[in-house]
Amino acid sequence: MTLSPRPLLGDAELARTSVVANNTMNRGRGLSGVNSYARELGFDPLARLGGLDRPRWLDLCSGEGLALRAAAAVLPAGAVLTGVDLVGPLLPRPRPTGVELVTASLATWSPPPGRRYDLVTCVHGLHYLGDKLALLARAVTWPAPGGLFVAHLDPDSFRLPDGRSAARPVLRALRDAGYTYHGRRHLLRHEDPADRPAVLPFAHLGADPQAGPNWTGQPGVATYVQPL
Ligand SMILES: C[S@@+](CC[C@H](N)C(=O)[O-])C[C@H]1O[C@@H](n2cnc3c(N)ncnc32)[C@H](O)[C@@H]1O
């Protein structure tokens, strides 16, 4: 039993809430500049991908896909640039060769079998997911050897059944699974691709989309977990 002040939602119900499905969130970060991936991640994605013959970048919660589109203009012709978002691009724009924008929920989406990426990013996307740990468990298998997974994460968005923060046990489990967490930048990283999904010993109890703002000032989704 949880002491959440509100009923907890499953992923399908969550996707229909105004916190997750709205067109006011910042979906338009570019590759570099003030409102950009380079700024939010603290490194230029092109610096990771440049020099590779056939760079592969997977962007989770890709919004309008502007960073991928900008990268396509400078990366080699064989680049694979995949964006996945619950909501497809809201503004019609030409889609450069190599850019694929998938409209799907990350609650269920996985890359095609056998495809791995040199860079996997999730810029301010995990805040809106219900079962964040299920995605993080699967995502360790998505980078290629030498590849990098990096995502913004608010550890306090994890709650125990009594409503207290589950940040400490969740971060401990993520570290045990090979993740590192940079608190000042709120960035979670994984650099050793794994052959199988990580074991993160928590049961997902449901999500609360009315938990309030996180450190960004934007409303986020609290994820209730039961340590196993
Ligand atoms: C704050 S926006 C960030 C978009 C992009 N990364 C950027 O920085 O411009 C968060 C994105 O997460 C997407 N999102 C929310 N829940 C999702 C889910 N379950 N699966 C895939 N995308 C989701 C939203 O549609 C939205 O585009």
C-alpha cells in the first residue's frame, strides 16, 4: 500500500495527462548555442560522433528532433540518427537523410535487434516517464562498444511507498549496475555496454504526474518504487 496523496498511474494513463502530453514544454533544443544539447549535456555531441565513419546517435524523448537534424548536416552520409518521442514533431520540417523520427512511448520501444549506438542521449526526458527504472535497465544494452548513454535524472523523483525520497537506494542500485551520476549537472551516464538488461531491484508501483516541479522548475512525474 502506498501513502501517495493521489492515485498512482500506469504508463498508458500517464501518457494522457497534461504534464506529459502538452505542447508547452521545451521540445526545441538545437545542437549548440543557448537552448541546446551541448549546453545541457556539457559536451558537444558531435565531439563524440565526429571521426566515426558511420556514427549512430539515438536520442530518447527527442522532441522536435532539431539536434539530430543539425547533426545530419555535418556528419558523414552514412550516419544513423534516430529520435524517439511519444509525440511526433509538431512543426512540419524537412527530414534530412539519415534522420529517423519514431513516434512511440519509451515504456515499450526498443532499438531494432542488433542495432547499437555510439551515443544515446535523453535530454530532460526521463522527468516525464513513469517506470524510469525499466527504461534504464534496458538502456544499458543500447550503446555500442565505446559508446555512451547519458540522461538527465532527478533522483528525488523516485519515491518510496510512504512518499519519502528513494534517491539513495535508487542511485546505489544504478551505480551497482555500472551507471555514474553527476549531481551538479543532474546527469546519469553509462559507458560500458552490457549484453543484458541491468537488474535494478525495485518493483514499480505507479507514477504521480502532480508531484510538482523538479530542479528545472518544470513539473515532473514522481515514480513510486518498492525496494525488493
Ligand atoms: C522537455 S521535452 C525535451 C525534448 C528534447 N529532448 C529537447 O531537449 O528539445 C520532453 C519530451 O519527452 C517526451 N516524452 C514524454 N514521455 C515520453 C514517453 N513515455 N516516451 C517517449 N517520449 C516521451 C515528450 O513528448 C517531450 O517531447
